[in-house]
Amino acid sequence: MALFHFKAVSQSGEVQEGRLEGADQQTIVLQLQQRGLIPLSVEPADGRGAASAGLGLRLGRKRVGERQIQALTQDLAALLKAGVPLERAFGIMIQVRDKGDDIRLLGQIREGIQRGQTLSAVLAEQDAAFSPFYLNMIRAAEVSGNLEQGLSDLALYLERSRQLREKAMSALIYPIILLLVSAASLLIILIYVIPQFQQLFADMGQAMPLSTRVVIGAAEFLRDMGLWLLLLILLALIYGRRQLARPDKRLAWDGLLLRLPLAGELIRRLEVARFSRSLGTLMKGGVPLLSALTIARDTVGNQLLANTLSDAAGSLKEGRRLAEPLQASGQFPPLAIQMIRVGEETGQLEEMLLKVADTYDREVENAIQRLLTILEPVLIVGLGVIIAGIIISILVAILGISELPI
């Protein structure tokens, strides 16, 4: 038996804290529910393993952002499913918060609900990054009369989307660090180490080997023009960013990204997973297909794929099915199109879209691992070859000095 620290709330809204013994966290949750309490968090009493029972009210640690909104959604859904009225649920959440920004946001939402406004209307008034996707999901849940289920579906969507994005970013951390360390090592060698040999080579009295002249020339260029080169790169980045603000340039750039070897297919799968989960979640929440498609299109970052979805929306207005224009575009994977077609034929499109999202979530993870399997040794070998070349060029010149007549 282990000792757990719990935080729970009674039906009257009173927050209670204490310690209980149990086999695991789920056992403590059941004990609290049997006492008529709503569990908010259950953690090991020694503070290790900060994982909670999934109900911890943690709207945010810093400013209100994506993680905070996800936590708000999860916690509000849990309280509503426990039978707590909406206004009281926000009151409970305010009581257990200790951050001023969190309390202020929750208080504003609660005041709007007390005035008789719907939750979606109150959220639309807040400056807290509630996206059109989020607001439409809330509106659809309110219309269907099942707000707690809509919030649960929305929380699951936010969690899956964040996990997919974080997996992609986490996988790139090591190659980026390796690339930066490699660049720093080369700069140190070229700017600080190579110049130490220049005077020695200048006294040779004969022409230096070609490889040595190339290395010394590169070192001199970086020493004399390094700051100008850095400035040129910054200006190029600024110019490129401004160019990408133009729709035609952005479209061409996004099309180029999709044609890249390895990375292009990874981007495509990532976008397909994001779009499928967005559309499936909206439809499951009760949003009509055409409206859901328009909203889900805005979650796609690649402009070429977004234009394809715009064309698909026009086809839906003409009475065609979703799979037809997606297949005609040639931009969506055949497996995704076939699964969407099956969903339309069986009348279970939203469920099939969510399966497409799960499938391509796994595909993205596998593709990232394969890409890293290739990228990491290429970076290591490339760095080794460059450094070895520099060292050999210096050794060749030094050996040339030793062969000069005294």
C-alpha cells in the first residue's frame, strides 16, 4: 500500500485535501468518489512522479496559451461529467488556482455565464487564443445539449495534436544540437586555430599545397567578412519572410516543401494527420461537414494542401463526395483517400477520419525515426570528413616545412 496526497471538492463546492492509502491512484479516486467527492488531483505523498489522476486543475503556469487551454478543457469536462453545474465548476476552478492570470480569466468567464451568456459567447469575448475551431466545437456541443462530451472530445483533440507536434520537435532537437556544435567547432578551428600556423607557413619560402591555401583562405574570409556574412544571412531571412507573406510565393514554397525527398513526405503525413483529426472531431461534435471542412482547412499549415481543401469544399456544395476532389488533386495519400471513401459509403465518416489521424500519427513517428536514422550518421561523418580534411591540409604543409634544406 502506498500513501497518496489528494485534492477533491464536495458537491457544495468545498475544496478538501488530505492523505489516503491505496494500491494505486485509481483506487484513491474510487475511494473519493464513494465518499461523494470529486477528485481533482491524486499524487504520491512523497512528491515523486507528479502524474495526477487526469483531473488536476492546472490552467497554466505562465501566460494563457495552448497547454493552459487544453488543461482548462480537460478539467471542465471532468467537473461537468461529475454533475457539477457550469457556473459552479468555474467557481471550483478559481478556488484551486494560485496564479493571478488564471484566476482573472476564469473569473471573467464565470461572470459572463452568471449574466446568462452561453459558454461559447463568453469564450469568444476573451483574449486567450480560443481559436475558431475551439469556439465552433463548443457551439456545436451546446446545440446538441451535450457540452461535457463535446469538451471531452475537444480535450482529446488538443492533447493528440500537441503530442504529435511535440514528438516532431523533440526528434529534431538532437540533429539541431549536433549541427550547431559542428558549426561552432569549425568556426573555432578556422578563426582561432588556423591563423596560428599562418606565420609559420609564410616563412616556408615555397608555395603551400593547394589544400592548405584553401583552408587558410577560408579562415581569412571568415575572420575578415564573418560579420558581413552574418548580416547578409539575416537580411536574406527577413527578405524571404516578407516574400512568403505573398500568396503566390507562399504557394510555390509550400509546393517545393512537399516535393523534398524524405522531408516532403513527412510534412504531407503530418498535415494529413492534423486535418483528419480536426475534421473528424468537428463532425463528431455535431458540426456539419461543409462548415467543419472550412474550419479544419485553417488548421492546415501548407498552403497547397489548404487550397486543395478549398476546392473540395466547392465540390461538396455541388453535391460531390469528399474523397473525389481529394483524389483528383493528387496531394493526399491513397490510403487516406480510401479510408475516407469507406467512411462516406458506410455513413461513419467522422470515425474513419479519426482512424486516418491515428494511422498517420504513427506514420509520422516512424518517418521521423527513419529520417533521423539517416540524418545523424550523415552529420557525424560529414563533420568528421571536414575536420579531417583541415587537419590533413595542415599536416601536409608542416611536412613540407620539414623537407626544406637547412
